[in-house]
Amino acid sequence: MRAIGVIPARWASTRLPGKSLVPLCGKPLVLWVAERARQAKTLDAVLVATDDARILAACEQAGCRAVMTRGDHESGTDRVAEAAGACEADVVVNIQGDEPLIDPALIDALVAVMREEEGWDMATAASPIESPEVLREPSVVKVVFGARGQALYFSRAPIPFVRDAGFVAEAPLHWRHLGIYAYRRAFLARFVQTPPCVLERAERLEQLRALALGARIKVVATRSLALGVDVPEDVPRAEAALREAGLA
């Protein structure tokens, strides 16, 4: 079963335009992501899917495989699907293009679900939330999942709601959804051909479209928490993290 990783990289980021090429310790952000993704043992190929010739050129000059995609895609998933359409692959991993410290082992864990466990249409990941402030933050997406890891719901609200003040859970109760997905190719094609549902439009979370379609989504629990680069203030933090990890 062939698996590929696709990194969507567009130029027109609202909060940090051209962030794919923002230098971190002298190397463009997207190349840090690609380098980490290539360390995954289960991916047969890694490619960057972009809408900008500058990003394409930077990738090609560094020896990183990249493809041009349409400029009118509404989401990174649409861009990933277009790029994957020209590849031979049974499993497609959508790897966020702004996480320079993405864990290759997490990528391998998601691909393993797709290869070894029947019945899942997708796999994603989540890490425990241990801070009340993080739990209340709408930009942090929460996920609730069942005993076998099947996703039940994603929300920007603090879910599950704890009614009684004295309630103590035996295990982590609140989980932060991490924006990485492994798709079976056929489901990815179906997903991008389906209009957003009302839940997706309300919460602005495209994974709710997958649930509305009846998708079985496996949530892999992890302690890994990738650092995203979304605003200029994130750049020095990312550079410090790269140095601390011994990567720069």
C-alpha cells in the first residue's frame, strides 16, 4: 500500500504573507517541514503542493519535489487532493506546511493505521490539554473520541463540558486536535467533491464535513505538539525550538 505525504504551501497567508519562504535559521519554513516529513519511514514520496512560482523554485533548488496547483483552492485539503491526483498512492497524508518540528514518528503512526487497520477512512492525531486557558481558546480545536479512538466530534468550544465542579477524570479528558490527516485516496476524492456542511460552516472546521459524510476517523493519541508558525512573533520561538532540538 503506497503512501505519500503532501505539504500544501500557498503564498497568500493572511497573517504572514509568503510564510512558506520565511527563513528559520537560514532555511525557508516549507523546507524544514519537508525535511522532517522525509524522515518518516512509511512515506514513499513527499511533495510540496503550491500555488506560487517562488515557492516552487525554492523547493526545486533545494532538491525537494514540488508541484504547481490551481490558485483558487479554498483549503489546503483541496490543494493536497489536486496534487495527489497525479500520483500513484493508496494513502495520502496532509502535512501542515507551517510546522517545522512535525514529528516523523507521528506521520508513521497515521500511515500504520491506514495500512494495518481496516474500516478507517481517515486518521488524525490529538494531544492532551492540561491548561484551562488553552481549553477555552477558540483557536485550539478540541476533539472527543471513543474507546477505539473513533472521532465523535470536533469543536472550538471546550468539549466535553464538565457539569459538576468536583468531577475528576481517571484519564485525560480534554484533547487538542492536531491538524494532520491521513486519508484513503478514495475518501479524499469524495471529500473534496462534497460541499461544506452546516456544521463545518458554523465552526469553520472542515473535518466536520468528513463526520457528516459518515467517515470513520481514527484519532491517534500523542504527546507530540508541533509548533506552528502563523504570525511574525512565532518566528523567533520556532528558531529557538529548532536550536533546542539540535536541528539548527
